[in-house]
Amino acid sequence: MCMKRNYIFLFCAATLFSLGACEMSDELSGDKEEKVGTGTLELNVATKTPSALTRTVDAAAADFPVTITNSEDKVVASYTKATDLPSSIKLTVGDYTVAAHTPGDLIRTMSAPYYGGSVDLPITKDVTTERTVTCTMQNSRIEVNYDPTFLENFTSWTVTVNDGGENAPSFDEKNTDPAPVYLLFGDKVATVNVDIKAVTIKDETVSASFALTKADATEGYDNVENGTYFVGGDAIIITLKPTEMLEGSVSGLNYSAQIVFGETEENVVIVVDDVPLVADDEEEGEDGNEDDNPTGAPKLTCDAFTSGVTFSYSGKNFPSATDVVISAPKGIASLKVVIEGGNPGFTAAVEDLNFIGEGRELVGDTELGESLVMNMPSDGDTNYTFPIAGFYSMMNIYGPTVDADSTDESGKSVGLNNAADSKNSHVFKMLVTDKEGQTASAELSVTITK
């Protein structure tokens, strides 16, 4: 009982003078200790970047608050800073979780990295247990840089980096050398859309969009599966540069999108592309009549609309990306997609997914987004990128679409449930409707050879 009185005295003193680094539960003393016994925990806290692991209480983790909870989710000890940890902690025998994190709350967008981590551990009677709580980066760095020629050719702009969640980071002309934004990605984000709207020095309002997928990245934290979704510790660094600058007219943008991890500055992948700029207001045609497309009407653009996409079933050489970029200045109200299968197997698959009849409604379709691992548009979005490439792997399961390639030399079906059906391509039919009832549609064919 003397020990307990001393504990109470110390606890009260710490409360009165706000000097206590640790609050200890009654569970750590008294009757329960006598019944089940105690063990000792020696604890370290560290931060881990993708390139290195520090195995002690380093400078980055020194101020991290630490909590210890038991198997009933009751906090049995807490420390305001990792440096306040004693050399050893006596705990009643049982199972515990130790957690540590950057001071403060993790929110959607921040100006600095946020680290956090936890470890589960058992405490055994009369045994000393050593553990390190390794805190990894929970949010992701988003950075936008401008080539000098970009600054010379645009007077104003907004660049939005959108993962489908609320409060998407945006960058504009008010800061030509913006600091990074640290973004907490939503669940299962496989595609990040970059939307650009700008005014040139000739007072032309133009826009462009492109998509980045997690498949572009090849490495990251070694204990996180990074193959599909963007996760904490990833970073996206975008550099924008105009192309074909003729007396203030800009026809397109070159962008480099570096995908790196944490704060290492190690470049993993650079994607370079030429993105066409689309004038927000259609110009008059050669006959003097205005374009039939109403101002602000939705548009669908894709380099493959005219040529279609062709790849080999056996070679699996399908493009890494085929993006249909949808712009709807008035906001997307509906996006319906019909898929006409080019062979019996894929036809049955898209029927099961309800891409038939009037089409499947993609706006707000989280169920489909989760099953196909792609972002779906939200009601009112002004830009959305439909990643046709997300279907390629599934298409390839069912074999060629070209009837002549549906069987091999022995007459055996090439692919799953494949047979000649007088069709030679899968066809995607897309219809977008905006908030004012204006519509736009397009088709894209995908042909698969043997």
C-alpha cells in the first residue's frame, strides 16, 4: 500500500504542476499485479522514411506523444513526448498496443509530413520485452513546379490535383514557387487526376487534364503493398511546361510527373507526355458560323477515338494508359457507359456488370470503383478521366476479338469462352450529361488479335 500511496502522491503532484510526462493506470499497481504478475517493457520510438530506418528515439520522433493501451482498449500509460519515456516500464501481464504519432491531428491537407505507427506486444511475467514503434509517413507530398516558359505564357491558372476526395489541393498564379501540400489520400486511390485551367497572355482560356496511376511506381515502403493504390509516403511532383508557343498561342503542355517516396528525393519514374490544351470557348469556323457545341457543353477527348486500340492476346502488349478525359464546366450529372463485347466471354462479363441497355451509371458508383480499382466520378465534378486501360487485363482473359483468331491450329478456343461471333472489337459507348442537360457522347473500340 505504501507503493500505491507514493504513486497517488506523484500523480497528484504531476497534475497540479503540469510536469508529469506520464499518466499511469491503476491497472499497473495493486491487486491485479499481485494476481497475474508483471513484466517490463523497454520502448523506443523511431521514424522511417522509404530509404532508412532509425532504430532509436531520433530528432524527428522526439516530440511524438506515446500511448499504451491494453486488450480492452483502455489507456494504461501515456507520455506527452517520446523523450519522456523511462528506460523501462512495468506492466501487468497481458497484451498491449503502443502507438505514437506526430503531435496534433492528421487532417486531409497539411503543410508538413505526418508520421504515425503502432505495435502490438505481449507482456510476460518477469520478462523484459524490447520493442520499437516505427512511425511511417501517413500523408503524401504533392508538389507543382512551373518551367519559366510556363510563367512567360500564362497570366493566371489553377492546377488541381484530385484523388476523388474533398478539399483537393490546388495551385494558382498567386504563388509561382508554391510549397508542397501534404495530402491524406482516400481509401483505395488508384488514379490521381490533374486538371489545369489557365489564361494565356493572349487572353485565351484553355484547359487540360491528365491522369497518374499508381502502376507508374515500382517501390516504396518495404512493408506496404504499393502495387495498386497511392499510400502515405508516396509523393507526386509535377512540372508543367507549354509546347508550340507561337506569339502567345499555346497548343499543349509537356508535363513531367515524378513519383517518389517520402523525403528521399529519389526519382522512381518520370512520365513525359504532350497534353493538348482545349479552348473553353469554341472559335468560329471557316464559314463564319459558331461551332455547334454550346459554350460550356461537356466534351470527351481521347487520342484513341479515331484509331481505336489494338493489342495482342498472347503478347499482352496493351497500352499502360488509355484515358478518356471528360470536361463538363457545368458539372457532371450523369455518365453512362455501354460496353459491347467483341467475343462471347467478355460479352457475358459486361452483361453481369450491367454495361448493357442504356448503360451503367458511373456517377457515384463506388461498388464498381472498388471492384475494378478505379475512381468513379462524383455528382457535380467538372473533370473526370475514365481509364479504359483498367479493363484491359479482364479483356485479355477472354481472348482475341478478331474472329479469325478465336481458335488455334487445332481448333481449340483461344481464351476463355471464346468463339467466332461476327464481331471483331469491344466497343465502349460513353454518354455524359451535365447539370444543364447538355450532352456529349463518344465511342472507342478495342481490338485484340491472337
